[in-house]
Amino acid sequence: MTNTDESAFAQLHPKDGEKFTALIHLVRPDWTTEVFAVKDGIFPDDLSGFDGAMITGSPSSVLNDAGWTRRLLDLIRAMNEQEMPIFGACYGHQAIAMALGGALGDNPVGWVHGLTTNEIIAKESWMGHLPDRIHLYASHKEQVTKLPEGARNLAISAQCRTAGFAIGNHIFTTQHHPEMEPGFVTALTEEMAPVLGDAILAQARSSLTRAADQQDYAESVAQFFEQARAGCS
């Protein structure tokens, strides 16, 4: 869990550890999870007992050079060397890219917030059931500007040319937020109104008339971990 938001707003809603657990439980209710608040310096001592890892989103920037961020990037590099399955969303997506030789920068359009339409340009085996266009919630103002060596770009949107990537069969990412529920995104949009500005706020509100394809995307995350685990056996 990388989410550094401890505001009064955050206390009214489930934390990201709960959100990502709920996401995977949509499709694999018998799977168990353990949450490590790496943003507080709480890291796993030993990953050998885990089948994979998920790295959450965060209002913090991967570029901020915080001590816990540097430690997380080192951990990502170690997991990659072991080909441990990792799924990263938003901050997690960016942290994986940065750790493995990619680069980040500001999104030229500023904030991307609300429901986004993503065109899948390459389908991995765990994505076969997904439609060619999938809708996911977004909230970010930085993006991956250079992919790590060997990474495969999986999806693009009008606002983001690297909306997700894969490396081997053990890394899968999205710039977006499959863990977010409609009610939370609506509340977050109003909470962020002062920073979004009138035009982006209006666009975000308009986009929320339909829900994200959460269930379908959750299935792709589950299948990603299953195929990676099968490849290791």
C-alpha cells in the first residue's frame, strides 16, 4: 500500500489495502491477502510465502525521492530478478516502470480524472476475455514517458499513450484504478474539485454516468497471477 492520503476524506472510505483485496475477491473470493503499508516504512521481511504482489496507487509521486520510495524501487528490482508476479496500478504502474529503467513525466493535458476509455493494443493470455475497449477510472497527472527495456505496451487512451504494460509473464500494470468503486470516484471527484479546475471537473462529472468495467478487469488480474504461478510450477 503506497497511498499516503491520511486526510479526513480518506478516513471516511476504505483504505487501498481493503480496496485491492475487494477487487481480487470479486473473482477469487477464496484468495488471501496481506497488506504492507510501505508508505509508512512497513515492508515484508520475506516474500517467499507469497504468490505475487500488488502495488497500489498514491497521491505521492514516484519522483519525490522519499526513503520509502527508494526502498520500494529496490524491492521491485529484486522481485523482477526473481520473476515474482507483480501487478501495479497508477503509482504502482509508474514505480515499476521507474524501477526497471523507464521514465516518468507530467501529463501534457494536466489532470486525467474520471472514467477513461482504453483501447487494448496487445492482448496477453490473461486478457483474452477483455473487450477491445475497456473503461477504467483514472486520477493522475504524471505518466510513463518511456517504457523499460523489454516492456510491451498493452493499452492507450486519448490522454495516456502508455495505459498499461507487461514484462515477461510476471509483470502487469495499468495507469488506472480498477480498485475504485463508483461511489468512491464520485466522492473523490468532488473532493478534488478545487485542484481539477472547472473544465476537467465538468468532464469528469460527465464521464461518471456509466460505471467502469471492474469485474472484467479483476478477472484479468486474477488470470495474470494464475498463469504466472503456473509458469513457476
